[in-house]
Amino acid sequence: MKFRQLVVAGLLLSSANAFIPNAAEASSDAEFVVQDIRVEGLQRVALGAALTYLPVQVGDTMNSFRITQLIRSLYSSTHFESIEILRDGSTLVVRVRERPTISNIIFEGNDDIKDEQLQQSLDDNNIRVGEPLDKTLLTGIENGLKDFFYSIGKYNADVTAIVTPLPRNRIDLKFLFEEGDAAKIEQINIVGNKVFPDNELLNQMELKFNTPWWDLLSETRYQKQTLTGDMETLRSYYMDRGYLQFNIDSTQVSMTPEKDGIYITMNVSEGEQYKISEVELVGDLLGYEDYLKALMPLTPGELYNQALVTYSEEFISKYLGRFGYAYPDVTTIPQINEDDKTVKLTLSVDPGKRIYVRRINFKGNNITADDVLRQNVVQMEGAWLSNASLESSKNALSRLTYMEEVDFETVRLPGEDDKVDIDFTVKEQPSGSFNAGIGYGDRTKLSLQAGIQQDNFLGTGKRVAFNVSTVRFQQTAQISYTDPYFTIDGISLGGSIGYSEFDAGNANLIQFNSKQWSLGANIGYPINEFNRINFGLTYNSVELSQVSNYEQTQRFYNQFADPNDPDAPIDYNSLVAAVSWSRTTLNRGIFPTAGSSQRASIEVTAPSSDVNYYKAILDARFYFPLTNDQRWSVLARARFGYGNGFGDINGNDQILPFTENFTAGGSGTLRGFENNTVGPRGVQRIPGSPITGPNGEQILPGPEFDTIFITRRSLGGNAMALGGVELIVPTPFVEEDFDNSVRTSFFVDVGNVWDTEFNYDLYKDLEFDVRNPDDQALLDYSDWSLFRSSAGLSIQWLSPMGPMVFSFSRAIQERDGDDVRFFSFNIGQTF
């Protein structure tokens, strides 16, 4: 006769009386020997997996105790929502209902909490798409989210988890948020203060009330965490001014019946003001006692200052950390004298053991090889741990153009009190770029250029570039290669080969065509962590043709022209030696926000060259962060250049080839002006027409009857001065996580290009030729003070194709004939 019994186990406690044949029988009568096991109701869980959770095998005797064990074991697997234990003769039947699988998670109505934060909270509770749902956790999650809203003053907030069944035992899980409005702070009262008035203390707090309508940055809604921070701010405000025993005795937060208004009351005890009577250093100072005392900011006779006490403790800790004592214990012990209201400060120093680095590890570098990163790390394995070396290593890695973020963590080894591992975590950013430029001007029209550059070729840290340009005015091809780690000491080696054809007339310059081959090599030596010196040697072969007949160009062109064929192209070769010094303390290689960079270079042609000249350039950039998070920063930059010739050709002094002139205008120099249009214009001196004499002869008039023609085109100059100031601000509608990829700034650009060899007196009294454009006036092109300026907005984006720059600018100071433009867009610019 079949014997069947059903026990429903919703909770483990309900399983104790399972397996009772009927109400009248004893549990001992229900015991039987299991001849077979059958599991029913499985859908997603495999039978083999389910059997591993059963602490029962064929041949075991079943009783109430074993049933309890069986149910507890099945529930511990987290796969099942309900379990039934049945007996079919000598067969043990386990009937289960699996927990439903989460098909989708939806958040609706949440404004104060991002979806990513909510999902992270659910992940911590093992609630994610594709996993079974434990419904018992939902109530706790709902309450936890409500507590969060209460902490930011939204006391009417509600969170509801809605489970929608789907076919095949799946569910949709929706969290519905009703946040409501945050409770507004109606009043903040400070009771017990006598030294400082209410308004002075309230100004120190972040929480505000009764603010004017135009003060959009004030925080008027209640937040528990902000109030806690304000209490610490008040405590620091008093203790930094000598009130050593200041205390906030109590804080009351009351709410209006409608839960939309908050009243805050803080009861404070100010105490007396204390001065420092003595500062003493005790403990093992490792022989640096005199040095530490000399730099200690705490001075006897001055008011007690908690901020200086904290700084002193941190300074001693960091200083000892430079010598391997990474975990010193620095404690300040105050001894208060109530009679004269003074305090003796005893700084007790225990340096602990010197810590050594066992291993340096790198995480997050999916492309860059460990060896490349290790070459930028100053901290050495096997050496003592130095916090100064770690910070220097972090800064060096951050300055790599293919690194977006760098951080490190010191990991103490179990069982080792003097050894640590250093884990550097890096986040890479695109090191290769497709360089392109798109521009439009009244004369240049549409221009395009393209190229490929890889700053971290195959993860080796080597820089390889191949650039091809086919813009309207220029065709170029160049291949370059640089190995910044040619030797273990950081010596770099590189080279390049290139060819270009340039039509200056289509580039807003005076008309000339040039063809140039170049072949160069360079080598660099590190001086220290921040300074580097480079040497280069480049061979150039230049062919010039179709040069416009201007006063400034003919002086150079005539040195090489064939008198019998003055219109024929000219050729000249040069061997240029260059040396440069660079220094950088920037916190990042791209989009820095702190630090500075300077670069000075000079290049000189070898005496055996057909042309002899020199050029010197100085670049400097300084970043000044305005906020602790460095999202607001000021950039000040300047660039100066000068060049000229030396020696002579056939008795004529050599000058700087006009093809080497400095130019300005456009992105990177003077935004708001058309590319290459700022600076000296080409000047033509046109002899007066012959005059017929009394006897019919042709008489040439004197030079005072000459006229001049000034072109709209610029030819650049041998001197340059550019500068600017930019206010870097957070990009609107862009999250903080993307600050390293998008940058917005308001700028003011100023500068000029001039020609020190131009003689204004030769032309100032001449009349203009009838062909002279109406908008072209003769300026003293040797006058450095004829500067231009502009202001505007710039948005820079580090896109997958390379850096993109969008500039909106307006000229503030312009000169006659300047070509201004409001908008510019470029791809592949270098920041």
C-alpha cells in the first residue's frame, strides 16, 4: 500500500515535523529506508547540481532529523523558493519551485541616485540580470533606499519594488521611486556663542537658509552628511583660533508637520583661548630632530592652532616616509595649564620599522607592457619604501600621453612587518590618433589633411607617425620614429624623413612655391626627473619657385637667382643642428590642470650650408588650480621666437629665409584670426613712370616719385611674441569622469609677429599705387607693439579619431587688413 506524506517548508523551522504519516502516528513509524530519489520541478538547475545539495543517499534511513538537514541544505543553495518533501513507497520525492530568474531591472523616477549607483547596490546583494531573485532581500533594499533619501532631507520619499512574472519562470524587476521635494532649511540657530557672532559662524557652514534668489550655489536643503561636515568646520574654526576646549554639546533637528521644513539648533561651549607655551619632540627622530624643529610651524607664544598641529603631524610622517619609515606613529599630547591658559604640545614620534618594497605590480594596462611603465617608476624593488619616490613615479606615469589616470596602493604582506607590495592601477587612453584638419576661410576655402600617429606603438611606448597631407596649399608625407627608452637610463633616439610641396599663396601667405626634402635624427638625455636636453641634426634640400616680387622676399631670393634667368627656381641645401631643453612638472600628459612646462630651443645651420641662419624659440605654460578637485584651473602661456641670418654671400649679409618666418593666426596661436594672416604684409615698391623731356627724351623720375603696393597676404616675420590666459571650467552636461577627455575653457589670446629688418622710413612718405587695396595701409612692420588680441570659448575633445578643437572667438584688437573669423574647427591639434 502506497504511503504518501506532504510537508511544506516555507521556513526551516517548519521542517521539524515533516514526514508524519498521519496525525495519529508517531514520527518513529514514518522512518523508512530510501530505495530511490526523485527530484521534481527543476527547470534551470541541472539534476546533478541539485543532487549535490541532498545530504541523503540510497540506502539511508529517513527520519525527521534528516528531513531538517535536507531542507536546510537545499535552501542554502539559493536556487529554490519553496520545497516539498514527499514519500512514494520507498522513493524519496523532492518537489521544488525554483526562484525566478531576473530578466530585466528597471529604475524609474530616480533623480538623486544614478542608475549605476543603484545597480552597484543591487550587485552587492547578488541581484542582477540572469541571477535568481531572493524576494526576502527586497524589503531590506527598499528600506535602505528610503534611509538614503531621508539623509538628504526627502522625508516624503517612497521606494517600491514591483515584480512582474514572465514566461519560463522569469520576472521583470522594477524599482519605482517617488522622491518628492527635499525639506528646506527654515532656520539654523547657534546657542552659546559669545566670541563670534552668528553671521560669522553661519558663513563658515555649507548649509544655508534664507538665501537671496540670485544665490544659486547655496545649499538650502537639509542633508545629514553636510550637517556633520559643518559641525567639523565650526570645531576647526574655533580650534584654529586658540579655543582648544571648544565643544558642540548637542544638536537638535526638528521637522515641520508637513515634513517640508527643517529647524536646526546647535548648542556650543566656546571655552577659553589658549596659547602655546612649549613645543617638544620626543621619541626616535632618527637624527633629524634639528631639521624637524627648524621647519616646525608651531611657535611658543602663538595661539593654539589645530590645523598647524595636524600639518606638523603629517609633515613628520611624510618626511620619515622618504627614508622608508612608511608607517610612523606621530601623536600630539597637549598638556593644558588652566592657570595661565597655555598648552604644552608634546609630539611623540615612533618611526616604526623601515619598510622595503618586495614587488611592484601594474594593473589595468591592457596595451602597454609592464616594462614600459616600469621605466617611468622611480621607486625600486628591493629598496626601502619612499613616499616621495612613489609620488614622483605616479607623476611620471601620469604625464605619459597614453595614460588617463594613475593611482597606487601600498599592500602590506601577511606575516611580514617590514615588506610591502606596490600596486599601480592605470587607466589607458587612446595613444593612436587619426589626425585630420578641417577649415574654411574666405581665401583658403575647404581644406583637409590626414595622418596616423601612435604614441604607444604595440604597447612598447615607442612613437611612430605617418602623416600625409593633401590640403589645397600643401602636400606632405612624413615618417617619424622615436624610442623614448633607447637605453635603461632614459636616453631617447629618433629619426624622421619627409617631403613637402607648399603653395604659400593658398595658405594666406604671399605667393611662392617650395619643394623640400628632409632627413633628420635626434637624441635626448634626461638631466633629472623634470628636465631633459635633446640634440638633433637635420638635412634639408629646398627648391623655391614662383616667388612674388616683394621687397622682403627679393633680398633673400636674389642671393641665389641666376641673373640671366631671374625667374628660374633656386635651390639651396642646409644642415641644421638643434639643441633644446625641456622641463615639465605637469600632472598629466593631456589636459593637465596643475604644474608647468617650459621648452627652449635653438637651431643653427652648419657653416657649410648654402644658407646660414639661426632660430630660437621659448615656450612656457603654467597651470594654477583654483579648487581642490582641480576642475577649475587657470592656464597662463607664452611663446617667444627670434631668428636671423649670419655670415654673408658675395658680400651681402645673410638673412633668415622667408620660408622660415614665424606666422600667427588660427588655433594654437591667435584664435579669432584667419590662419597665418597676422604679421607683416608683402610690400612692392613701384618706380614712377618715365617723363617725356623737352626734347622728347624719356626721363626717369627720382625715388621720391615711387609708389607702393601692399598685399593682403602676410609673409610672417623673424620675431614673434604670443601669449594668453585661459580659465578652465567643468564642461556643462558632462560628468566628472570625463574630465580627462573633454575640456572647456574661456580664453584671451594676445600677440604679434614682426620683422626687425623692415625699414619703415623707406616707404612711409610714398604714395599708394592705384591698385592698392582699400583695406591695406602701410604699418611699421618692425614695431613689436602692433599686437592683436581676441577672446572666446574653446571646447576640446579627445575623440577616438584624435583631439578635436572647437573655438568660438571674437577679435578685440585688430589691425588694418586683418582677416578675422568667429568659428574654427580642427582635428588632431596638440594641446
